[in-house]
Amino acid sequence: MTDLRPTSSKVRQALFNILYDISDKSFLDLFAGTGEVGINAMQKDASKVYFVELNKKRANDIKKKASKFGKNFKVFPQDAIAFLKKTKEKFDIIFADPPYNYKKYNQLIELALNHLNPNGIFILEHRANHSFDADDERKYGDTVLSFWYKGEE
């Protein structure tokens, strides 16, 4: 379980400052880990929050924690790529924080972008040694948030 690397409070705060108002937006937290990012979304009145976390113990912990903040959430104890391939759902905001040694970035980005609603945003947290063709990038120490914005359809 040493692969858990929660998004720092500084990066979480920056993320939600950038997103600003997410009330009534649907939010997908991929590689949810502790669930803190999705729980922040719940606290900021997201209309629904889906957590995807492969580790079943962590997924159960997220369920317990999130239930204190509302009922508008679901937890999926599965692989993020498998979830994206299977689900028909679309989201206004998708946040992904894969392990730093993740190998399937290109597939993850492509699948996530296909699950965005019009005017949706995909945010990928990654190490500064990776570079992507994103619309925007914000750097916080060795952590980078890359943003892709989907326009109107």
C-alpha cells in the first residue's frame, strides 16, 4: 500500500480555486486513493461524484468517508481504464491522479476526453518529468496539473 500518494492540500486547493464553482457539475475522481479530491467536490456541491479506486480496501474507506458528506456519490472498486471503457456516463469534470510510474497515460487521456460533457474539463495530476499536449499546465513543485478543455458540441 506504499503506492498511495494523496494529492497535497496545496495542489487540491489550487485545483478547486481554478475550477472555481463546481456546484451542479458531475465529477469523476479516477485513481481516487483516499478520496479527498472527490470529497472536496462533494463539499463544493458537485451534483454527483464518482470515485474509481482499484484497491478494494481504499474503495470501502472512501464509501465510509463520502457517506458523511451526502448521498450523491458512487464508488467503483476497479481499474480506471476498465471503468472508462465500460461506462456510458459523461462528466463535467474528470480528475485523474495515477501512480507516478503509470504507463497508460495516452490511453487514459483519450478515454477521459471521450467521457467529457460539452464544456467539460479533464485534469491530470502527474510528475513534472512528463509532458502532455494539454490546453493548460500548472506546476506545484514536482507536481503538475495538466488541463484539457472540451468545447461546445
